[in-house]
Amino acid sequence: MSNINSNSLANLKHFEGKWKHGVTKSIRVPVALADEILAIAHKLDKGVSPVSSDTPDVADLLNQLKSQNKKSKATLSDVEALLSLIFT
């Protein structure tokens, strides 16, 4: 360690990670989904629910269901019940 200036070491700043929840880990995800998954992870790290603003409109879902299946007897309350099961 004779080549290291002790004054230089004293001036080094400690690295602060960007994540609030501490230690990170590398994971393998499909490239096509990586940006979206990272955005969701950042929302979770900030304490924001990633699905609250992304929850689809119940009436739109019901209309899509009925357009794809004309015989569907689903109601708005049925779709709301399904969404509450999925997003809670």
C-alpha cells in the first residue's frame, strides 16, 4: 500500500445505492419485459402500489368481454369481484 496516498482515501465518498429497500440482486427476465418490470420495482421501492393506477376500467373490461363473447351473462359486479380478487 505504499503507492496509495492516505489523503486520497480519506476524501473518497461512500457509495449510496438508489434503492430504499437495501441490498439488490441480479435476476434474469425476458428482455421484452425488463423495462416494465424495472419500472414496477421502482414503484414498489418508493412505496407506491404499481397496480393502483394501472387497474383497468371495469366497464371497459365488461364491454371487451361482451364483444368477444356475445352470450356472456357477466355483469359489472362480476367483473369488479374478479378485479378485487386479482389486485388485492
